[in-house]
Amino acid sequence: MKIFICVNDLQGIEKESYDPVKIINKEALNQEVLGIFFYSHSVNDLAEKTKSSIWLSFAREKNIPIYACTNSLTSRNLLKKISPTVEITGLGQLIEGVLSSEKTVVIGKI
């Protein structure tokens, strides 16, 4: 099954639980993940070095593309703080991911 993941908000995640494997449904990780799209408040985590490196290492190990919403980054003045390995894109990428997957996993409230 093809899965697409949209991450909206990670503010409630405790520091000791901050692990993509714990954050993402383990069942979803056993599937083909087409991408992880960071939207809304979650882009703050991609701008923070420690959290960003955790996500980027996870994505590299699993060969999963990471996307970040350009409007979410711009409205928070974070564009320059994002790793060049993260693809900065618009909501069209989110729509494409949802339409091309069989299931979409949404993490956090908008």
C-alpha cells in the first residue's frame, strides 16, 4: 500500500519521544511511503537543527522524500533555515501526494 504523510503540528511531542518511528504510525512505516509533507506549525521542526537532523536521517535511511510548504515557511520567516535536502514546494505537492497514494496519514492539528 502506498502512503503519503502530512505533518501539521509536532508541538505536543515530548523530547524523549521525538523519534519519527514513534511519531508516525508503525503500520504506515511498513508500507511504501511516497513522501512526508511538513505543513503549518511543523515547519518549525525542520528549522530547528536537532529535530531537522532526526527527520533528515530517518528520511535518508528509508529513502523517503521530505517536502516543506513554502507558504508555511515564508509566513514564519524560516526559508533560509531549511536544509537544502528538503524540497520546498507548494500545496500542489500535498494534493499530488494524497491523490497518488492509497492512504494519507495526518499527524497533528492544523
